[in-house]
Amino acid sequence: MPVKVMLPTALRAFADRQEAVELEGATVGEVLGRLAGRYAKLKEHLYTGDGKLRNFVNVYVNDEDIRHLKGPDTAVKAGDTVLIVPSIAGGSATAALPALSREELQRYHRHIIMPEVGTEGQARLKKARVLAIGAGGLGSPYTLYLAAAGVGTIGIVDFDTVDATNLQRQILYSSDSIGKPKLAEAKARLKALNPHIEVEPREERLTSQNALELFKRYDVVADGTDNFPTRYLVNDACVLAGKPNVYGSIFRFEGQVSVFDGKSGPCYRCLYPEPPPPGLVPSCAEGGVFGVLPGVIGTLQAVETLKLILGVGKPLIGRLMLFDALNMEWRTLKTRKDPGCPLCGNKPTITGLIDYEAFCNAGAPPAPAAVAEISVEELKGRLDRREPFVLVDVREPHEYEIARIPGSLLIPLGQLPERLSELSKEDDLVVHCKMGGRSMKAAKLLLEKGFKRVTNVAGGINAWSERVDPNVPKY
Ligand SMILES: [Zn+2]
């Protein structure tokens, strides 16, 4: 009695549509060799040019994976069943994959007839969980193609609402979506496209506090963000959680795509150890973006994601693709893992998520300090207690003639820059004007010039007249 070789649906087309073939042989290698000898087309799908079993093909003898036995040298005897299962490299047993319904088999027919996908690959897509960071220009084509392809669970992180300027490129939305939350609109659109999938909206800002836990629940993460703090956060969380990061970025007519994977290739930090200084690289909101560009780049992110899930082809790991829509040019650069990378290198120093706003704003001019304010009642209290401070009135001389707070020093706002020497940086300065606006400008100027203790009087002398001393004329 010969050995029975069971063929998966995807490969039957190359073996006269037979479900099983009976062959003689003492080992798995011999049996499969005879099978390939009989069906030349099948041989191409089973073996590489140098005669090795392709890495998406797994072979089982009576339910045992031959990789755990003796590989092709595993002995077989009459009555044994050899099962060929197209699978990803190092893939798990087929039993763990979900079944496809009749509707799904029909819907994904053009996938299933390709040996690189087949029913098993399609089941892998169904089982897969992908997280899209951002439901904007890149996230739109990305999630639409993933949904159409049958990726079983699509998580989306976003917290924006749709506005009219989004519609030039964010094809998840329609004119009716304006003013509505992006995630609810996206979920409805994706479910309308494919009711067999699940959409998990994550209506929150991605932060150092929630990123790791979130990423651990998905197989692949796609970066469709438009700012550097989130880009570094996504990169770091992907490396720390051990998830591939399918990266896309766009600006005006230019796009970039790559797959970062801390385990087998470089991460984003290996390429760009530091973000550009704030303000150097304008955002799409400032610099604009050619509407169809995110369609090209987001679609390529979908291509790479599906390949990663299926375990087929050559991923963009270690390569950065640059697209120039204006000149219609593609360039592919080799990228290398940096052994000194603080995140994925030999001696990592980043072992947890950090403050990415601070990391990306390093080198920016310090933000102007907030100006402290006091009420007129507090000012009265300080005067009554004879606290040591200098009250500076920054109004014009004619206003000073009409009304003044006793003990104040008049320096009109326009003269302040030239008259700073009249004030001491050691002193506690309290500034006021008529209503509080000019004195706020004065206070900011003083802080910029190095005065440390500056307080603005909220409401100015008008509030003083109303609430403290009605004898001071209001004008
Ligand atoms: Zn790295």
C-alpha cells in the first residue's frame, strides 16, 4: 500500500485538481520528489531553484510537522498520510486558523486561487490583527485595502473629527462626514466594505502610557502619523513590543515607505537617531500635500502588511523607498541596523518609553514663561501690608494724569525697552495698565529681558476703580 499525499486547495490546480495522490517511497523527501517528478508545475511551487522546500510550505506526516521529526529524511511507511500545507516560515499549525465561510470563500476567490495566498493564507489574514496609527491620508487607503483583503481585525487609533480640508485625500470619509468623529465614520465605511471583519476604534491619543499595552494586542502596527513625537513613540513601542512597524510618510509630492523591525532589521532610530529641530520640517498642514500621494504610500503600506501576514515575498525590511510624484521617480535605499542604536543596537539604553514631546522639542527655544497675575484686591492687600515691590504703570502720561494708583512708577509701554535700566532684576515687579492688556505685553517683555519676578494686575486700573477705590476716576 502506498503513501497518501494530501494536497491543499491552492496546489491542486497543479496536480490535475486531485485532492490526494498515492505514491511510493521510504522517506518524505522521496515521496515528495516523486510527486514533483509527476507534476512539473507543482514542483515550481513546492521547491526553490536549488531544490529546497519553499519556506511557505510545511509538511506533516500523520499530523506531525516534519521539522520536529527528521525533515525530508523522516521515514514513511505504507498507509501513512503526508499533508502539504502552504504556510509562513516557522508558522504555526493550521488547526489554529479560523475557518472561512462560503461567503468569504467567494469574496476572496481571487486571492484563494493564488498559491501564495490560498485558503490558508486567507485564513491567516482573517486571524491577523493590525493596528493603524492615524485614520487620515495614509490610514484611509491603508485600512480600506486591509478591510477589502479580509484582515480580520483592524484597530485604528485617532481622536480627530473630519473637517472639510481632509476630503481632498482622506478617502475613508465623505462630505456627510464633516464634523463627525473620524473613528465612527471609518468603522462604518470599513464594515460596509466588508462585514466579515472587526474594526476596533481606539479613540485616544497614543501616549507613552498606553502604547505598549495596545501594541502587544496586535500583530503588525502601521505608522500613518504626521508628527515626530508620535513617530518616535510608535517606533520605540514597536521595538519594545517586538512588532513590525510598517512606516509611511508624506510631504507635498514626496513619500517614504519602509518596514522597521527591531529583530531582523533597522528601526527608525537607526536611520534618524534624532528628530529635526522643531520648525525645520513643516507639517502637511503647513506645507500641503498632493492629495493622491497618501493613496500611493498608504497602499504600499497595505501591500507590505499583507505580505508580512502571509509570509510571502521580500519585505521592505532594511530598505527605504522614496517616491517623487512630481518627477515620477522611485529610489530604493539600503538601510542598515546601527549597532550603536540606543533602542535596537547591541547595548540599548532606551528600555522603556520616554517623553517624546520633550525628546522632539530639545533644541527649541524655551517657551516663554507664563505671566503670573494678581487681582486688584490682592494688589490692595500687598500695598496695605507694605510689601516690598515696585508697581509699574505702563500707560501713557495723559492717562496717568486722569487716574493713578498711589506709589506707582510710570513707564509707558513704548518706552519700556529703553528704560529697563530704571528697573532692577532683583526687584519684585507688579505691572498694570488701564485694563490689563498692555501690562501683559510689558510683563512678557520683562520676562524675556531676564526679569524673574514679574506679576500682571488683571483688569488694570479700571478694576481698581470699580472694586477697590471708587475715588480713582474711571475713564
Ligand atoms: Zn535601531
